[in-house]
Amino acid sequence: MQMIGQPYEYRRTELVEPDWTRFPGWRDVTQAQWESAQWQRVNCVKNIRQLRNVLGDRVAESFYADLEADQRELATMSMLVPPQMINTMAREAVTTDAFYADPVRRYMIPVASDRLAEWASHPHATRDSLHEHDMWVAEGLTHRYPTKVLAELLSTCPQYCGHCTRMDLVGNSTPTIDKLKLELKPVDRYDAHIAYLKAHPGVRDVVVSGGDVANVPWRGLESYLMRLLDIETIRDIRLATKALMGLPQHWLQHDVVEGLERVARTARRRGVNLAIHTHVNHVASLTPLVARAAKTALEVGVRDVRNQGVLMRGVNATQEQLLDLCFALQGEANILPYYFYMCDMIPNSEHWRLAVWQAQELQHDIMGYLPGYATPRIVCDVPFVGKRWVHMVTEYDREHGISYWTKNYRTSIEDSAEDVLSKRYAYYDPIDTLPESGRKFWRKQLT
């Protein structure tokens, strides 16, 4: 008997590659061109002029003025959007209203009117909100957790997301943000990583990231991964790449597929868990090409392809949006819904961020629909603490939007004498989500 009247009604929806020729600038693009990673990279949209060339007269000049104002005054990331990603925006009709409302556009091509007028940034927002740079033990190697490290191989991606947590390092400088720069040559940086890992056998898990590993020339990436696999104490390797979704053509290139198979075969022989972690925030981003890239990775021996999304208002912060995405990931694209992070406290991000209580409600609302193994955990990445499930909050002042969290380990920058394990660490809700008394409190803090 079919149950009716559920808060969420599941309907299977097969993935579709939108017709890119609906955009005036791509009217003559062939399927062979579209499926070429080189064509996608060459035709990435990097500025307003190029976006106009793609959209033609479908979007009003007022939108471009809105975009220009954002890039001049507010943007923390420069524009870089592959055709693959633009093609998932305004899928039904390319109009001004559709483009403004589109969830993928909202975080990939933010405009000034998206942002909050009074509280564009939280008073406690910082450009390296997770203090990853403070925890570098070698250039680009963050030792934040006892048994895990983050290896940033480079500072570029095939696409730049407006909400990027590493906005202090990744991408080109913007008028408001002068980016940090990696100084070592890649070969010296990689050597320093390997030397540290060999000297610290307590590290068993390496997240290989950046930037995005899809921007590392394959020969260099394969060499780095094989060197990791030579270290007996390494048991998990995770490749972080939004490009599996944003530029799936890269992961379908013959040299990349064959190289990934060599790495996967070596990992399997050594008993090392090799996984790919990607970053999909909305169901519209999932297309047959994305599913093919994920399936190919699994076929050549990668153990898992998992998704780590970011919760954002206007993108995926409702029960329906989140479940639609998770069902498509798990059921149609061979990608396991793994984490959804609360958007980090970087400058000009308040219009995206959720309050802790809102994230708790979302975790509640998605339970029971998906298989247990495919039900993502919603986490808050608390500065100096790390990932915490949103229900693990120790104390919560809803009026002022301040939650307090505890930790169970020391980071690489904390002395063993420090009493960090009994300390409480603060995290802050977006001020516009607070009651008026809470907003008055924060206004008073700034006077």
C-alpha cells in the first residue's frame, strides 16, 4: 500500500545533460567539443565580457551591473566557471529572472544584491576561518587532526566557488582580497610533504587537495600518490576534486583514467583505501557526464566516490532540496552522500550561512528517507576544534547566536600543557537569523 501525504515525496528522476546550444554563445558547439576537457578549460568564463558572449541578450544589463559591483566591492573569489557548470544554470529557460533565481548561479556567480545589506560579514569572520595555514607543518601540509593531514598541492581549481573556505590562498586576488601565495616549487613542496609523513608514522590518512587535484598535471599527481603509497603507515588516501562535477571531462580523459587505474591497483594491492571526494551542492549539477566520470573511477578500482557538500541558503537548505540531491547522488550518479558542512565564517558569506539550529532541523528532516549508509552527516567545522555533528553542541545561546563546542584532541599548534580538552570554543550564527534582541546585542558590540 502506497503511503501518501508525506512531508517529502520521492520520485526517481533520471539525469539529463542540458542542451548547451540554448545559450547563444554555444549554439554551434558540437558534442565532441563539449566532451573535450581541453575545450571546456579554454572556454571557461573568467569575466563579465565572456559571460555576455555566452548569454547573449538573454540576461538584462542590470544583472551584469550587479555582478560588476560584487566583483569590485565584495567578492572573495575571482570568476572562473567551466561551460559544464554554466550549462546546469537556468536549465528551463535562460532569462534574467531564471538566472537570478538559479541555485548554482547563486554560489558560482554571486552578485551584490545576493549579499546581506547590514550583515554581509560576521564580526568574527576571518579569511582563514579554520586556521589551516596556522597549522602548516610544511608548505601546504596542514596537520590539524591527530591521524590525518590535508595536503594542498596547489592553489588553483578548474572553477572558483564564491563560498570557498580557502579563499585566502586559492585563486587570483580580487579587489578586496590580496591572496597568499605558495612559494616553493611543486617538487620541493611535495618532497617536504613526503619527508614529514615518513617522519610521523601516527599519520595514517591523507586528503590530497588544493585547490583541486584536477589542476595538477597527471604525471605529477600520479608520482605524488605513488610516493604516498610507498609509506607503510598511510592507510587512507582521499582525492579532493570538485572537478568531478564541474569538469567531469577531465576525469574521463584516457591518460587520467589509465593513470587512476594504476594508482588504484597499487592501493588495492597495499590494502590502502583510495577514494575520491567531490563537492556537489545542488541536484541540477548532476548530469550523465558526471555519473559517467564517477562510474569510471569506480570501475578502475577507486573504492568510493563520496560527496562533501556545503549547506547554503538559496541553494540546498530545505528538506526537499537536500533529499533531491542525495537521492540523485546515491541512486543515479554512484556518489555517496557523505557530509554537508555548514558554510564557514569567511568574509561576505552571511547570506549563505545557516544558524546551528537550522542545520539541526535539516539533519532531523532528512533522517529515515535514505539508506542509513547514504544519509549524510551535517557538520559544523568549528575553528580550532574541527568537524562536529551539529547536535554535538555543548551549550547554545540562541538569542545571541553563540554556540559552544568542546574537542577531544590537540592540533599541531597546541602545546601538551595547554588545557584545550576542557575548553569551550565559540561558533557564531548569522546575525540576521537572530531575534531583534540578539541583533541589538551585535550592533552594540560594533559601536
